Amino acid sequence: MIGKVNDNFFTKAILSHTGKESAAVAVGPMMGVDAGVVKIGEQYMAIAEDPIFPGPTTSPEDFGWITVHIGASDVAVTGIKPQMMTYSLLLPPATGEDYIGRLVKSISSNACELGISIVGGHTGFYDAVKLPIIGGITVWGMGRSFITPGDAKTGDLLIITKGAAIEAAGILAQELGDVLLTAGISEELLDRAKRRFREISVVRDAEIAMAAGGVHAMHDATEGGLARGLWEIAEASGAGLRVERRLVPVPEDIQAVCKHFQLDPLQIISEGTLVASCEPSRAEMIIESLREKGIPAAVIGEVTPLSEGRCWVNPDGGREELVPPPVDLFWETLAGALSAKGTV
């Protein structure tokens, strides 16, 4: 298995071992919540941790970009601005100083653009490390209030940004562009898909949505894609869902990439797709605010009572239970295709 541990193991082996209890912990480890929250005086600190892995062809500039944005996104969805970070850079012994310098410069410049200060970390060479990785980036920020994926309310409308399968399409296009061109995908569509790589962030999305008002819950559709992101909001909130498949944006370039690799765009990793639950009266304002900043957004469904279940509504009106995929097939697909190319 590649990717996060499964839900049962997480519940059984990890959630039962979280150290000393503290009254200061407002939000601790839980399913579908990617940032913890600690009360400090009259403020709350949202804090998140992520490992970051580059692909075989990822430039140090792109690697630095995703390091900061993936780390910051988990804090941003709490409604608290990411403000500080540390990171641990683990390197193979033969890594050149030029590569390291470019990567560190990229991390710093991207942190500056988001207003984040780097306050510490670690850098070292290790025989066990086969390619440069961020062993962990920790991002945090302070605010007077916060939200979690568990704060969705019955009657809320569900908004998503950009579309489904943002991260999967961006990485597959970057790493397997030659394969896609050989399969007949046009250079124009491939270029659009490659640019999705720099959409793997919801920092701006979350900030704009919060400023528009009426947002109750936000989540980033990471592993398991949109299906899991929606389900995690419903699970955390103890609510039902009704989601219209025909309303879910899947841009043409993403459709082409997913079709070639026989992947369902609703079921694969989509870091960069913000899922927001909001008051119906504010939905249009939120969407317009996002569009004014160049971020496409759409209402795709609503939060319902738990008794009504969680379902997709198909274009023909039929209903299908909305459940998280047991495995995100993106990882196996990527690894298999890279192996077939001889890249790994």
C-alpha cells in the first residue's frame, strides 16, 4: 500500500496513543482534520505537519513551492492565517550545493509571498535518503477564532474551487508528459495540465472565502480526492450530504489525463481543491469573490441531516452512496507508470 494508513489502523493504533492530555488542546488528532488547535491565552494556535516528496523531474523551484503551500494549506483551512514555519530537509550524500541553494531560496521566497517567517529547522545528509525530501514541514498561526471540517451545518451549501483531481493531474502531466503526448493528448491540453502543479494550494482560496463571510467549514481534498474530502466533512460534522455529479467541475485537461490513466477524477488526490460549507445566503458572494481573484468555484451540493444519508446524485437523477475510496489509486498508477518508463 502507498499513501496514508487506512482508517481502521489509524483509529486503532494511532488515535489511542496521543501523549499526555492537556486542557489547552482545543482540537487534537482526529479523522479528516489536518491541523491541531491549541489555546494560548485569548488566542488559538493552529498547527499542521506534512512530509513533502518531489517527483523524479521536480525542479528545486517547484519543490520549494509545494513545500510551503502544502504545509500552509492545512492551517489556512482553519480560518487562521499561516504565520510561522520550520522544516527538516533530508538529503542524499551526493546532493550538490547548487540544488540545495536553489531549493532553500525557493522555500524562503514562497514563504515571504505568503507572509510566513521561517523560525528554525534542520538540514543534513543521510545514506538512507535516496532523493531530497522534506521530512516534515510544520506551519502555524495565531487567531482569535477558528473553524474545522466538523463545523458544517445542515442546510449549508457546498462549494469547491478549481475542480477535481488538481494534484493528480498536475503531477501526472509533469512526470509523464511524454507518455500522454504519445497517447494523443494535445500539447495545449498537456501544458494546461502541467500548470495545475502550481495550483496545489488552497491558501488563497481559504483566505478569500473566509473574508467573504458565512463559511462554517473548510477542507482540502487531498488523498482520496473530492469524494474523501466531502465524506470527511460529513463524518466530522455528523451530517449527511447530497452532491450533484453534473455540477462538479472537471476541466478538459484533467479529464484527458484521468481518462488515459483510467482514473476517476472524483476519487484521486486533489490538493488544491478547497471544499467549503457555507450559509446559503453567502454562497454567491463567496464564489464571486473567488472568481474576482482568478479562482473558479462552484456550488456542487448541500449538507443534509444525517438521517438522509450521503449520496451522489447522478445526471439521470439516480442516487449512489457517497463513500471514501478504500485506496487512492493515483499512487499506484504513478509508481507503475514511472517504473514502466524506467524512471524508478
